[in-house]
Amino acid sequence: MEDTTLQPNVLDKQPKRSKFIVFFIISIIIIVVIFGGWSFLNSRNEDSESLDLTPTPTEYQLPTEAPESPTPQASPSAKPTALPTSKPTLAATPKPSVAPVDQSTSLDRSKLTVEVQNGSGVVGAAKKAADILKELGYVISATGNADNYDYANMTIQVKSTMSKYLALLKKDLESSYTIGISSADLTATSSADALVIVGK
């Protein structure tokens, strides 16, 4: 007679095990998709909220005097037209409050073009320094941001051809700022004769 002892049915355990493996794999995939989606959305929010602290210098075009054109002559048959009753308002160019020629050195400040850059990160620092220099008679060619915001003190550079202005520029600024580095090694390719970087 055959031994008919009950043997556990091997076929019954196989489907339960395969269902468990399928469920486990699907759960892992869902978790990976959720985490990936969350990471993607979080990185997009960080990108849109991050500030671009790369300094971008601003250049200004200085007006040049255009040659005067001859005034048109009125023809005898033309009828006179009515003149406007109000005159256009022109913006006044700030004039130096001090004579641009230094009394002790006889140097004319209006002969030196200066670019002022903000190296402190404080909003408006370059404009403030540029206004001080304009009042003294210097020509400001541009204002903008420096290559970084880590300057501790004011840095002054002039071209070697304009080195005679270095001491005057330093003297004019040291009443308002702490001067750190001053040198006559500004590159000859610079658009301005002098570069002033405002520090903290």
C-alpha cells in the first residue's frame, strides 16, 4: 500500500511567494517614483528661489558733442506756425561743487574717467561713491558690481599713464572711506582711466 501521508503541497506555497515578490517590487518602484518626483520638484523650487550673485558691470555711454547742423531757412511762401507756449524741461547735469582743478597739484579732475564698482554687496554703495567723485569734478564712466563682494576696504587702481592722479584720488576719497590698496597697475585696455572698488 502506498504511503499516503499528507505532504505539504509545494504548489500552494509557490503562488503566495510569487505574489509577495510582485507586491514587493511594485512597492519599491512606487517609493522610487515618489522620491524622484519629490526631489525633482524640490530642485526646481530651489533653482527658482536662488539668487544670482554674479556681478554684472554696467556701462554708460558718455554723450559726445555732435556738430551743429545749419539751421533751415524759411521759404517766403511758408506760413508761420504757432509756437508752443511751454518750454521743454531739461534735466540739469550736476555740476561739481568744488573746482575740478586741485589747487595743490594743479591736476584737473575732469580729465580722469573713473569706473566705480560695488565690492561690498551693500545696495547703492557704488552710486554713493560715484556721487562723491562727481561732486569733486571727476568723470564717471560706469558704475556696477565688482567681481565679488569680499572687499574689506576701498581699492583704487589707475592706469600707469595716469599715475599722477593716484595720490589725488586717494586724498579725495579717504575722508569718506578707508583706503586699502592703491596702485597704478590698471590694465591699459580698461575703458576708464581709474577703477575704484568700494569695500565694506
